[in-house]
Amino acid sequence: MRPFDGRRVLLVVSGGIAAYKSAILARRLIEAGAGVEVILTASAERFIGRVTFEGITGRPVHASLWDRPMAHLDLGLEADAIVVAPATANLISRLAAGAADDLATTAVLASRAPVIVCPAMNTRMWEHPITQANVARLAGVGYGIAGPADGPLAEGESGPGRLLEPEEILPRIGRALETATGLRGRKVVATAGPTRAALDPVRFITNRSSGRMGFALAQAAWRRGGDVTLISGPSRLPRPTGPDVVEVDTAGEMLAALETALTDADILLMAAAVGDFEPARAADSKIRKSGAGKGFELTLRAGPDLLLETRAFREREGIFTLGFALETEDLLARGREKLARKGMHLVAVNSAVEPGAGFESETNRITLIDRSGQVEELPLAKKTELADALLDRVEASIPAAAG
């Protein structure tokens, strides 16, 4: 099931060069399962045509109060969420004043759906006290304000005023739509990525984890209403929208950050690939090849096991824990052993050698095991899709775990 299946989103597009991003946003919403209706303001039609959105959504575009009787009421009342992107200074001002002088403002005013306003304008316009007061007024009545981003602007300047990217707006829409989730209001801690263990000031031992699974879990948990802290090892992926991100390098740093984050946590999603071993001693200076002859001996010691180190605290505080086990053989047996030994409620076991699964892949195949011994196979799918499937199981298991 796609995250927005059956949900109806009203996309209001106002006049600005960033209107082209709204077409991409409409496409992303359709791909996520949403039904999308589009309102173009008169100025928006100077930047992007109706046919673009009609081709993407498969629905007629709305632009005038006079095209269809009561359209403003129908569009506003039928929407599960309203997204204004881009929102120009002019449209923000009219929304803040409660204006109802065109289809866009009238539909927003008539609706009781959550509204997300995505500003896009010149930096000086954005920073003007009147604009800031208007934005504050919208926020004060419950509208979500998404952006703007900082970066190059159309007129050659640079600063705050850029419309957020569609991939940044989408999770905010999802969070507004998720009103009946078991994660709303819960403190969720997620870990992601690899850790590093230094050999010397130049080299380190690590693994091939990209952090993709942990990022997907953190993003999905935030979209579902969770208060999410993501503790991430080194990763080249863009940071997910919404969660508070704590960046660490070593297993020791991740353990310290985890112990701090768990103090008021309800749920732990332990997806990080923490290094099992580390050099017994890191050299203070670069190990030179010329001085090593044909090689040198490296002594490794076991690094901290984060789930074992935090087990007593998690069990005492009743923190629901989903962990991962990456194996090359005997997946079920080793998954069951880790589930019991490390105090998890659910363990997601996956193969390090199956094509399309494990590290450095956008997809994964998971065998999920719970404390009762029940086994569920989650077929090969994108990690973003698996994140939602796993959180469905977490939400379903929380009442039983609490009892």
C-alpha cells in the first residue's frame, strides 16, 4: 500500500518561477497514491499552463470562481489536505487577511483541512516585517509553514526564499494527513548508517552501509506523527525531512548519543550497522607503507554492542525495540538468537549476499521475527516501502508489548 492511497490533496499554485516545482510535486503525490486537484491563480497561469497539470493528474485544472458553481466549497470540503506551493508574498498576505476574492483564497478559507503553505519569493520580500507578520498569523491559526529554503534565487541573488524541493514538501503533507497513527506523539529514536574505527589519522575501518533503511524508517516515523530523533553515522544521503538528526562517527559516539536519546523514548528503531570490531590501538601518526615491510599485524577488539549495552534500560523503561540482523547464512536461527539475547521485540533479518538486498541497495527483502516466534516474510521492495510495512508491524505490536 502506498502512503497516500485514498487521500485527496488540493494543490494551490500561485504565480512565481518556482511554479514548475509544483508540477513535480503533483507527480510525486500521484505516485504516492494521492488524488490531486489543482487550482491555478491568474498569475500562476503566466508561468505554467493548465495542460501540464491536467496531464499529470488526469483531472481538469480549476482557475476561476465562475467555472463551476460552488467549486470553492466542493474543492475545500473534499480535500484531506491543502498545499499552497509556491506561496507568493501576495497570496500569503491575502490568506492572512482572510481574503476570499478568487478561487484559491475562497477554497482555502472554506476548508477545514490542514493547510501547508510553502513560501517562495525574493529574500528581501521574505524578510520584510509585514511578510513575517503574515506568516506568523497563518501559523497562529494552525497553518503549517514549510520553508523557504536558502539558496540561489531567480534574479541572481542568494538567500532565503527558495521553494522547498518536492521531496522535502512531501513528508510534511504526509504528516498532516496522518491523524490516526499509533506513532503520533510518541518519542521515536532511529539509528542509521555505518560507524568508523580509526587505524590512524588517515585510515579507518567501516562497512558498506549507506544508511538508506534507517533514513527511510526515520522519515516514515516522522510522517506518521512521531517525535523522531535520528542518530546517523557517516552517510552521503540527503538528511530526511523532519527528524532531529544527530551525526556521529564512531560506535562509542553512537552509543553515547543513543543513551541520551533513549532517556524519554517510547520506540527504538535500530537500523545502524555498528562496527563489530575496532583496532585495539589507533596509531597517533600515519602508518607508513615504507616502514611496514611486507605488512604489519593489526589487533582487533570487540566494539560496543549498542543493543546489549542499552538492554537493561530499555527493558526497565518499556522501550519497544525493532532491530536488524544482517547475515550470510542461517538467517532464521541467527535472527532468533539475536532477538532473545539483545532484548528486541522484533528483528528484521536480511541477507548480505542476496542480489538487491542488504547494503548499498535501494531495495531489500526482510524476514521479520517476533518474540512469540512468528515469522513473516516481507518480499523484495524499495526500502521506503519496507519502512512503512515495518512501522505497521511496530504499531500493531505496541499494545501487546505494553500489556
